Amino acid sequence: MSIAYSPDIDRQLKAVPALTELAKILKLRAVNVAVQAGLSQTQIAAAIGVTQPEVSRLAKAARLTPAACERGPREVLLEYAAGRIDHTAMMDELASWRYTFGHTDPTGEVYLPGTWDQIERAGDLLSDDDYQRLFALTATQRAGARA
């Protein structure tokens, strides 16, 4: 017995890891907001159903990498994969994004990624056609970043 390919089943399967990653982003952001608002780690842990040490770890991650708490292109891609936004909304937001582009630090030893790196590393979250469209739309931004 062979099983026919179904785009609906494929989309549902791809939604699972996207939802998992999206939940991690949202949890990190929520913990950061709660900490900034002055809630105790115990209060936060009880509210989101994790342990206090987990809240401590998340608060430290948010403090050390504040960019992780900001919305980025990857979050948009995950929202689409999870079925939270449609294709048009995804492409509209990504097409209007003010991308930053990676570069090395002054020592030349450490690569500092930009938001465009999230598009470059999207994998199967972004079709080749959508990537090509975004690549063309950001040509001017990328040229300006090299200047």
C-alpha cells in the first residue's frame, strides 16, 4: 500500500518544529518583559509552568543577547510555517524589512550576523522562489551595506 503525498499533511508536519521554535522565542521574550517589569523569577516560573532555574537561565540569555528578544525575519518565517500568518503577510513583512548584513568584528576574527543571515539560513522555511524575490528586493540594501 502506497501513501499519496499530501501538501496539507506536509504543512502540518512542518508546523510542529516551527511551533516549538516559535514557543521558545515567545517564552524568552515573555520572561524578559516580566523581569523588566519587576516580577520575581518564582512568579514568572509559576505563570509559565517552568522551574525557577529555567526562568533564571532564560533571563540570563535575554540579558546577554538582547537581540534574541527582538522580532526578526526568522520569527516571521516560523509564524508562516506554523500557520499563524499567510504567505502574503509573510512576504509583505519580509519584503519591507530593513535588513542588516553580517560583518566581521574589528579584529576580523568574529562574524557578527545581521538580520539578512536569518533569510540566508532559512532552509526549508523559505521557498527558492520567495528567496529569489527577497534577494532582488534587497539588492539596493545589500549594495549600500558593502559601500
